[in-house]
Amino acid sequence: MDRSIPTAVAAGVALVPGLATLYLAFNGGGYFAAPTGVLAAALLGLVALLAAWPGSPWRGWGRAVAAAAVPLALLALWALLSGSWSGSSARAAVEADRVVLYLAALLLMASVGWSGARVRLLVGGLAAAVVAVAAAALARHLLLGDATATTALHTERLSYPVSYWNALGLLAGVGIVLCLHLASSLREPLWVRAAGAAGLPVLASALLLTLSRGALWCTALGLVVFLVASRPRGLPGACVAALPFTFLALLGLDHGAVAATPPEQIDAFGLGSQPAWVIGFSAVAAALARIACAPLDRTLPQLSLDARLARRVAIGGACALVAGVAVAGLVVHRTGLGNHAYAAFVSSSEAEGTSRLTSLSNNNRVSKWRIGYEEWQRHPFEGTGAGTFALSWQRERPSDGHVRDAHSLYPELLGELGLPGLVALVAALAAVLAGLANRSRGPDRAAPAALLGAGIAWAVHAGVDWDWEMPVVTLWLFAAGGMALARTDLASGPAHPRLRWAGRAGVAVACVLLAALLPVRVALSDARLQRSLAGLAAGDCRNASIDARSALAVMAARWQADYVLGVCAAADGRWGEAEDAMRAAAAGDRRNWLPRYGTAVALTALGKDGSGELRIARRLNPREPVLRESVVAAKGRTLAERRRAARTAPLPLPEL
């Protein structure tokens, strides 16, 4: 007998994006490979379980899903293969693992098929997760005093628990779009509309305290797309209830004073408790006001316009908008404001504090984008290899500064994986956004329209920041896309052809093998490598070496583990072993200056000539202060003097 997936199981799957967002948010946003690998393995396991379900479990899989899944799979494969020409197979594996995570999210949500109730559950669970993250961020920043002290670069900007302020800002922006939908959707129960209204003051406060310009503008864009695509009839009630109290929360926040005060002093100056109480009061008041506006929801839908008149109003509004943009452009051109704006944008200065909200500076992003583009010009087809932008930056950077990502998905991917990589990414994103746009029509358009607005905001923001490397702000998009592209999971809808048990078992085994070969290995090696680096930083070379060997046992290409072994061998005076370990690290990451420098130090300490390795290291990172001041090849010193100096030379810690 053909048995489809039970409704309760499908509903549970719809909550996975929200739960995954919570998990990633409190694990550094998923930036590092350990949480990403764990989650990817878990999602692949769920796909395998659904694949093994008796009957026809894949009612949602079809050509539309393949339009996004196939490019993602090719992108993951291309990233993995790029390790063969980049000389950095570990970097390639980590990047491919992240793509596998997004692919697993898409396939999992597509497995249960599309239904209006299910997508509403997805949106509600995701919005609840984002509000919880924003509330935790505000509570820690405003109420916990010196417990909020952090070693982050900008402690005045809200970043906990995601660890990056711009990512938290974008996540809050996504939540604002979703909560506005929940507050204005007449298909939702009144308590859901009240909960959506309550989330808006919390999310707006969190967004403002991140001081993220890109997130602010992209949130506005997402809201416009949502309102145009959805045209929610409950919007007046939502605005009347939520907007006044959202503004009250922002006014009571006094973000200028809060942002200018170190986090450990916020509560001491009395700047934290009062805004926290105002935000809490605003959230509760917005919920109660939304309940009070219920009669408005019942009255306004009856006052609908004639279809022809509504069309004319829409066309007139669009024409007015185009005319307004044209007039504004003419004014900007005639007054010279455009030239001033361009000069401010290309300026390399970085605004600080609340002044950055009105600054047009690119914060040195243009130089990063240019390096990605130039790498593509040198390697138009294959690129430099997945995850190697940091190495390109070290070699080509115009100034000092440590950078790991290009702060833009598109030029970074173009430089790392060439034209095939960018085409695969654009194809997958286009399919996902097209699926959401297609679902944003008809009577059940509100929830997918909210996801579409948030998705377009993500696509724009990914062009100015490293959202791709932060699964906490990216995974939900592919999960929502998988559900939007899936076939309709209704009794009268098209059903997927019956699959024989051998086919089901084959797909389930393939998912398990993929999880074991990539995400599990990446997660295990990364977790052990983190312990190893922590031990090395604490001076515990014994346990650091044990963890490094354990990481290499899981994934032999982790160059940081070989480097740790080399540093620990050097600390014990075993310079021959240090040389071997450093050479192994250099072989595992051929364009990295650090193991080359370590090899030069080890060779010099052994009384050999390490100047050749040092020259390579300087070519790979010409602005590195450690290399400029190195005593390994200092002029005017004898080999014996250089040997003695090398034995005490600094060996910097590597990064994951």
C-alpha cells in the first residue's frame, strides 16, 4: 500500500529551518566548519530517513527542484575538485561542505512537498527563532554588564550570539519582514498576528544596535518587495498596532549613547536597564494593540476596490515612482551630489560609531572586490580554488590588514571558482527566487511573498558582505526555496512515481555515505583542530599535539595540524621533526606563507639555508610584519648567529 509521509512528520520537517537557525546562531553563525559539518550530516540523515520511507516519499521532487539542486550539487563538486589545482584541499573540502549543507536543506524541505499550511509553519518557526536570537542579543548587551565584554573588533556593535554584527543585522532584517507578514496576515490566528507585532520592536532595536548600513537598506528593500507582492489586507491593523511601539522602542534605546559606551560599562552608566524595559514594554503593548485592532481586520477586507480600478491605481503608482526616481536623479546630477556621493563611496576611510549609519564609505570593500576580479582575469575558468581568497589577499593586498573573505559573494566566487562556479551559484539562486516568486501569486501568496522579500534582501546584501560563509543567514533561503520548488503535496496534486525499494535504499545509502565522507570528517577534524589550537595558545603542547594527530587521522589535509606539530617539535628542540612537519603543512596549503616561514625557521635552526623558503614566504605575503623583521635571513649575521636567533624566533599561531 502506498503510504505518504504523515502530516505530523511533514510539519516537524517544516520547523527544521527555525531550529537550524537557532543552532547556528549560538555556534558562531556556522562560520567555522564544525557546526556546519554537524548540521549538514544531520540534514542528510533526515533526507535518508525520508528516502527510506515506504511508498512514495518524494512527492515534492520534480524538475523545478532539480533546477536548483543540480547547480548546487555541481557547485559543491567543483569546489571539492578545485583543491587539486589550488594546492589547498582542506580549504576546498570546507567550502564544499558548506554547499552540501545548503543542498541538504533544499532537498529535505522539497521531500515533504508544498502546502500552504506547511510554508506558514516554516515562516512562523523561522520568525520565532530570529526573535529569540535578537532577544538574547539585546539581553546580553543591555543587561549583563561586564559579562558582555568581548574580544570582538567592534565591541560597541551588537554581534552576540552570531559573532558578526552585519550578519546579525541581516538576520534581524529577515525577521522584520517575516514578523510584518505574520502581523498582517488574515490567514493567521489572532494570537499569531499579535506575536508577529510583538517581535517587531525587538527586531528593530537589534537591527539598529548592529549599526549595519547594508542590513538597514536591504531590510527596507525586502519590505517593499513583500508589500508589493503580498498586498496584505491586514496591513493597516498591523501598522496601527506595531509601528508606534516600534518607534517608542527605538527612541527609548538612545542608541547613540549605548553604541558609544563600552559594553562592560553600559549597565554601570544606567544605559542598559531602561532601554531593555522600554523594549519589553513595547513588545507587550504591540501584541495587545494588535489584538485590539482585530475589528479593523474584519472591516477593511470588505472595502476592496474593483479589479480594473485597482489595476489602474497600481499602474499610476508605478508611473509616479518612476517619475520620482527620474526627478531625483536629475536633481542629483545638476547639484553635483552624485560626484560627492561617489567620492565618499570610493574613500577608504571607515566611519565609527553611529556616524557610519549616514556614511557612504565602502570600508575598503572595493579593494577586496578588485582582487577577486583580478584573480578571475588570471584564472577565468578554474579560478584559484575554493576558500583561497585569503591567500590572494595576503599576496595582493594594498595595505596591512587581515582579511579572509572578499565581503561580496559574487566577485569572491568568481575569483575562486571561475565562471563555472559563478554560473552554478546564479542558476541555483535564480531557481530559488523564481520558485518563491511563482508561489507569491494567488490567494495563499502572503507567506511565500514574505520569503521572497527576505530572499531578495539576502541576494543584494550578499553582494556587499560574506553572508555565504554565515549559514545562519543563508540556510533558511535554500530551505524555503526547496519547499517553494516542490510539487504540491495534496491528494489531488501530482504525485511522484512510485520508487522501488532498491531505489529508495540506494538514495538513502548515498546520503549516508556523503555525510560520512565529507560533513562528518570535516566536523570531526575541525573540532579536534580547534582543541589543538586552543592547547597551543595555552602552551600545552602535549595535548595540542595529541589533538593535532587526531585531526590528521580524520582528514590528512589539515595543514594547521601539521603546523601545530611543527611548533611543538620546535618548542622541544626537535628541529628535524619540526622541519618535516612544516614541510607537510606547506604541501597541504601551497600558497600559504606561514608554513613556508616555519620551514625557513626550522632549516635555519638546523644550520641549513632557509633563505629560499623565506623568499617564497615573502612573495606570498609581502606586507607581513613577521617576515619583514625576520632574523632568519638578516643581513650582516653569520650562519651561527642566524641559527641561534632562529631557535627563539616567533612562530605565529595559525587560524582555522
